[in-house]
Amino acid sequence: DDEDFRRAACDKQLKVGTCAGRQCLFPAPCKNLIADHSDYLALLRKLRKLPNVKKVFIRSGIRFDYLMADPDDTFFKELVEYHVSGQLKVAPEHCAPNTLAYMGKPPIETFNKFKDKFYELSKKAGKKQYLVPYLMSSHPGSTLKDAVYLAEYLYKNHMRPEQVQDFYPTPGTVSTCMFYTGLDPYTLKPVFVEKTAEGKALQRALLQYYEPRNAEKVIKALKMTHREDLIPLLVPAEGRRAVQRTARRAEAAEVTIHNDGTYTVRPNGKGGKGKTANRAAAPAGRQPSPGARFAPHAAPGHKPKNNQQKENTTWKTTKRKK
């Protein structure tokens, strides 16, 4: 819950209640909105004066668009100076205009202004403090292109979120209504909803693009959206090397072990195109283990030292001589 909402949004709300079909902060703050943090500020000041209370920290719960709508920045200054323990969690949730509109969140420019002012006030207070953005993937309306747009925004703003959340439908919300119906309840127009496991995994990986373990998914997403230009920026060198190694292994010969002990080699390289794979016979006697791999074109084995080793390494196609 947002802790900085300490009073009614406007005087009209006290008399007739909330407005039907309108929101106080979205798509822009209402002209009748009274953004006032004085009550919250007075409460924090009382807490700081209590005996044996050294610090009062606020870790999250600040609605940054409401804070930016307050013409008096006294609360913002004291928040930064007294009530941040090094990190403050805020929820821009996304940056793509289309996705933010479906979320009912302000445009990313509002968050940028808040971010710049937060670091400016922190510098004046002589403190090194950081914002921890709360982000969400696969929200109704968020396409793969929107996720790439968010990854690019995070890279340009030097943000590396350690925790991200995939959208999970919860009862009684507009977002859940869009998730199940595929429609915007306000306009009844279709809304894109990512429900496939692969699509969700790609969007989630883009939010943590810097992780080498996500390199393959990030590269795939960038290729699907024709943004290969971002691969050198978003995918670390370690991740790119791992993807290249995986691709080289995929191009190697494919060996299939059959139940009867025979095997088939299918070359996947350029030289193997158009060639028919030959099925080779397995040696008589002991059957190969299920995980065994035969490589007919590999380097020859060592020359057997005695008859017993020769017998073990020879493919027996005839009866053993007495």
C-alpha cells in the first residue's frame, strides 16, 4: 500500500465520494487533486523525537507520481535526509508507453524527474543512496518489443534489477480482467496478453539482460524483434561466448543409438546436407550402454598390446576360433 496517501484526494471526495470513470493520478494528476504530505511529515517528525529511537526508515510504499505532484518539497528533502537506509524501492514497473497505459501508471518521464531529484537531494545531503526499481514482465499489453524497449532503457540508465516479477493475475483488478478476457474493460478493444511459457521467459530474461544465464533468451528476443544492434550492448561477452559454443555443438554430427544396439550418424554441418545417413551394425556379444556414442570418423584407438585387448576391441562378426 502507498504510505504517503494520508488524506482524501480532494475536497469533493469528502462530500460525494470518488469520481466515476476517472482516476486521480492517471493519465495525469487531476486539477482538483490536493497532493499534501504534511500529515505524514508530522508523523515522521514525532517518531524521530521518541526516546531510544535512533532511525526511522522507509524502504518502500512511496507513490513517486503523487510525491512529484506536491508543490512543497519539504517531505521529499526530509525523506532523503532521514528516512532512507541506503536504498529506496519504488515502482515504475515498466517504461513502454503502451504498457504503462494499461497499468494505469504515469509516463516514464515522471519517474525520470523523480529519480533525478532523488539523487540531487542525496548528493546535497552528502549521502550515497540508490533507488531500487520494481519491474514487471508480461503484464497485459506488454509485447516482446515493449520488453526490449524496457531492457534498452535499463541499460542506458545503468539499472540492473536483481528482482523482477512476472505478472500474476490477482482477483478484483483491471489487469486480471484483461488477462482472462483479452479485452480492455474501458474500451472493449483487444489487448495482447502473453500466456506462453516461452514468451514469458523471454520477457523476464530481458529485464535481467546482464546475467550470462539469460544470454541465449536475450539474443533470441532481440533477433525476433529485429534489434540485433543491441546484442553487443545487452549481452555480456561471457554470455555471447556461451551461446556460440552451444551453436557449434548443435552443428556437430548427431548420433542416435537404437534399441537394437545399432547407431545412425547424421551430419548437421554443411558437408552433410543431402547425404543419407547409414545405419551401422553393432558388435556382437555385449550390447553398448544406452548412453554410449560411437564415432566412426574419430581418431583410431590405441593398438592393443595383447590378444585379450585385441579381442575386446574387435567387432566380432564371426564365431570365436578355438
